[in-house]
Amino acid sequence: MERQRVSSSNLESVGYDANDEVLEIKFHSGGIYQYFNVPLERFESLMNASSKGRYFSSYIKNRYRFRKIR
């Protein structure tokens, strides 16, 4: 999945597969995670958030099933 760099102290890059509703996030720590059944609106809100790390913590972390891929 292709990710785009974001301005965040926690998140390095973010990608989204609209067909499968999979959100992929690479963190500055090096970990890459995929989050499942994430609606397009949630991805768009993340990308438009003034603080992507805060948005992630409030609306994605611990709310969607995920797997670590690296």
C-alpha cells in the first residue's frame, strides 16, 4: 500500500485502501500497522486533523481491529 508522509511527531506516513477499508500507518518508531474496517470518512478526518497523533489516539487506536506488519 502506498502511504503519504504526514506532519506529525508520532505518525510518519498514512495510507488507505478504500476498497478494503484498510488504514495503514507507519510510526516514527518504525512500526507499521494496518487497521481494518475503517470508514473513508475516518481516514479523511485523520488527514485533515490539525494534530494527527491526537486524532489517531482519540478515534482510531483501540477502536479498530489491527495487525502489526512490521
